[in-house]
Amino acid sequence: MTDMPNRVEIHEEGPREGFQIEPGPISTADKIRLVEALADTGLHHIQVCSFVNPRVVPAWADAEAVVAGFKAKPDVHYSALWFNENGLNRALAFKDKLTISGSISLAASDAFTHKNLNRGHAENLDAMRKQTAAHQKNGVAVERIGVMAAFGCNYQGDIAPAQVVSVIEDGFKIADEAGATITTLSLADTMGWATPSRIDRVVGAVRSRWPDYQISLHLHDTRGQAVANAYTALRMGVSRFDSTVGGLGGCPYAGQKGAAGNICTEELVLLCEEEGIATGVNLDALIEVGRLAETIVGHVLPGELIHAGSLDAFRRKAH
Amino acid sequence: MTDMPNRVEIHEEGPREGFQIEPGPISTADKIRLVEALADTGLHHIQVCSFVNPRVVPAWADAEAVVAGFKAKPDVHYSALWFNENGLNRALAFKDKLTISGSISLAASDAFTHKNLNRGHAENLDAMRKQTAAHQKNGVAVERIGVMAAFGCNYQGDIAPAQVVSVIEDGFKIADEAGATITTLSLADTMGWATPSRIDRVVGAVRSRWPDYQISLHLHDTRGQAVANAYTALRMGVSRFDSTVGGLGGCPYAGQKGAAGNICTEELVLLCEEEGIATGVNLDALIEVGRLAETIVGHVLPGELIHAGSLDAFRRKAH
């Protein structure tokens, strides 16, 4: 017996994760094309861009143009990412088009926090306190605590589940002080350390401590284990996942050139649908968008279904 | 609770599966280099070549030269593949160097049998009857029944578990008539149709019918589900897998250009070792062989660990 959900909520992050790491300049028109194509597949949550410093991430210098440019569908939630009040303000300029909510973003590895943000956990807590206040000042709900490197770290090695719990506790302190109501705990396998038993232990520890909160997983396929990890999480009843079409993306700070990106949306959808879990996504349409993504970035993407096709496509031909 | 084994037996098929499908000519010396490098990683079962018609598979015209050329290690079993008595006789010329045993090789999909072998199931049974007799005449034990397309078929669609059971029964009839003692039932996901619940149903049906036989899985990663499928099988106690270093290979008859090959040995070893299942393989050494395989074939292979490295490599750096 498992706790397999009937339905999962997939948060597509291909445009944001993918275009930030791609070497070639991608045109604003192509970014818009990908966002609009994704929205036509049945995906209801699409992260469209990062509002970050264009000197640090030049690939997102056109974030405003992308958000202004795409034609929004009424039943799709479009979101964006930001790391400070300036980014939040840029997002708020599009509050009629974007779904804007805040996160308290922490990492279970101090070594990663130093490498990624050039500050320690304590300083990061201060920054998150300020950011939470900035969100609330602007009337933006802070609903999520996110933990990066929750399953292990290239710089720190293994991460104990108790460490993940402790970091989330720090996040709740910030939320409680600010009067924010957290609904979702997001665990990120930023550098591809998760394996099925590690999913079991970390998700288990977090759920035992906070049984009433939604758990969301952000998995990377760095070592080829992402689909097995998602399956393990599904068996535990986890029903919210981030993923990227074609497996776009990767972590620019993980120190692994050429490493794979996020779990591929097509492979996650195939897994869910074949296991009887509804995704709302038309897989064949999504595979076409994966092919579009490959054309846009100009190189082969790791998503296998781009090349193999869905099972349903072959079922139709067989009958 | 699961039936997870303490140890798995991995049958490395990279040289045989990989070199048969690679477009570029691969030198005999490089084939030998790969076989010898694999034997240094702790792998105990390596399939080194195919004794097939060189007009059909020109890439294996040098099968004899490869087998004659590699330096054998005493604790490693080297095997080969063949499809008829001529191939068997070519293998028997190396009976002091190769581990030679026979298979009754069938397919659960009649459409696939037609496409792959240009004959139907009944004709294939006749051919297998003759081949079994040829093996026994030569003193070669026939120990294995193999079922291709056991989880689904690009030409026939879904395959019922009862169909797989029926095909294995046909195989047992041949074995019984010939007085052969079967020990292993090998289920191949030739075209990447398996998903966790399908593994569960097919392996479950076969094991219920023949509880005392070893089950071996030959998984392909065509749709990115191979590691999740292996994990599901491990939980059911399956302890023998075929795999290929770097994910070399693929099925030339599957009608999917560019589709991924077999489950990658490195990813399978990582999964097992992190779950506490012994493989006997030095993963870091194996990753180096994956890099060698990439150099030999001259293009990027799907195995993620070639680019990401093992967890242990990062653990050592972190401490």
C-alpha cells in the first residue's frame, strides 16, 4: 500500500531555470514563444523569468520584456523569481499578470550558502527577515519555506535530515515573527544528492514534524536518480513538484560543468499518468514543446521523450 | 518493508550493445581496451561481443579478434551473444575464454518478432527448438528463457502480464522437451515501456507462477524511467540486472532514432550502493570507464555520472 496521490501539481520552471544557464543569447521572442507554448499543454503553473541583477545574470536582462510580451491564459498561474526587494518591486510592476507570493529561502548546507550567496546561514536568516518584511509591507503573502541542498551538498557532503528540520524551524521563526502564514515546505535537491531512501528519510522527518503542511519537491537529475526519487515521493503522498520541460536548467553554482538539469517535466508526466495520477497535461503536446525548447537553445536536451515519443503515441499507431 | 537484496549481480553489456549500434567504425583495439577497463572496475560479468553475420552487423565483423585480443581476468565471466548455430560455433572456438551458456529467446509481442526477426512466434518457437538442440549437442547448457518486449511494444502497444507468462510457458515446453534445466527468467524492456507499476505487475505475475527461478531484468532508459524501474524491482527482491556503461546501446529495431540505450551501469551502481546493496563495483573507476567509452564512441553518452561524478568523490573532498 502506498499514499499515492490522485493528482499532482506540476510547477514548470523551464523558462526561468533554463534560460538563466544557457550560454547562447536567447531572443525575447523565443522566451515568450516557449512560455506561451507551455501554457497550451495543460500546465497550470509556469515560472517565466528571474528578476535578478542583469550584470550578474545577463540572460535575464529582458525579464520585463518577456513578462510584458506573453499572452496570458486565464487558468494559468505565471510566476517569477527574485532574491531581494528590488527584484520584488520589478515583479510587482506586473502584479496583474503574475502570481506573486514570497518565500523564505534557506539552505541546509552552510558551505553551499557561502558559495551560492557569499554569506553564512546567520546572515542569510537576517536577509530573509528583511525580505519577509519587504514582502509584507507590499501586501505580498509569504507562504513558502524553501530549503536548498536538502539531500546533500557537493561542498559539505551528506546532510542529516535533522539539519533540514532545524533549517525549516529557523524559517518558521522568521515567519512567526513577521506574522506570515506558511502553507508549503519546499525541499530542493539542488546538486543531485537524493536517492530513494534519502527522499524517504528527509521527507519523512519533515512530515513527521509538520504533518499539516504541503511538501513540494524540487529535484535535479544530476546523477540520473530524479525519476526514481519522484516515484518514491509520490508513494509517500507528495503531490507537488517543480520540473523543467526537456530537462532544461541546472545549477550554475554546483561546480559541475555539463551536469544535467532539473527533473524533466515530460518524464515526470509520463510517470504520473502511467501510474494513474492525473497531471492535467497533454503529454504529446508537451513533448512538442520540448522539441521547441531544443530548437530554441540549439542543442540536445536531456529529456528522453523528445527523442522517444510518448507511449500513447505508439498505442494509437498500434491499434 | 521491502525484499531489497543485500547484493546484486550486474551483467555489463556495454561493449556488445554499444558497438553494434554506434555509427562510426570503432577499432578492435578500442573494443579490447573497453572490455579490459570494465574488468578492472569490479564487474564480474561482461558481455564482450556478438557473433552475428558481419553482412548484417558489420560493426561486429571483428568479434573473433576482440575475444582473442583481450587479456582475461580469472574472476570475471566474459560472455557473448549469438542467434544461430553458426554463431554458437564461433563462440565455442573460445570456450576456454568465454562463459558459454544458451538462451531460449522469445518476445511477448508478435509484431516485434516480425519486425525484429522477420518471423512469427510459432516459427520463432521452431527456431528456438532447433537452437536448443544445437546447444545440447555441443554440450552447452541452456539455462535461460528470455522475453523481449515484456513490458510493452512500439508496434503492438501494451502487453498483458498473462502474455509474458504464456510466452515463458512456451519456453519451458522447449526446455522440457530437450531436457534443459532453466535457472533464469530474463525480462527485457526492449523499447522502454516499463514503468514502476508495470514492473510490479509483470515481475509479480512471473514470480507467482515460477517462484523458484531467478528473475533478471534487461531495462532500457528510452523514456527516462529505467532507474525508477530498477528501484521498483530491487524492492521486489530482483537481484540481477543487465546494464551498459555510460548508457551505451539502444535497440536498432525499435524505430526510434536517437532514443536512449540501456540503463546506465553507473546510475544503477550508485542507486544500489546508496541503498546499501553491494555491487562489488568501484563506482569512481567505472565512471572513468564511462569517460573512456565517450572518447571511444566520439560523442556524449547519456550516463549522467560521466559529467556529474559520484557522491563519494564529493564526500572525500568535503571532509
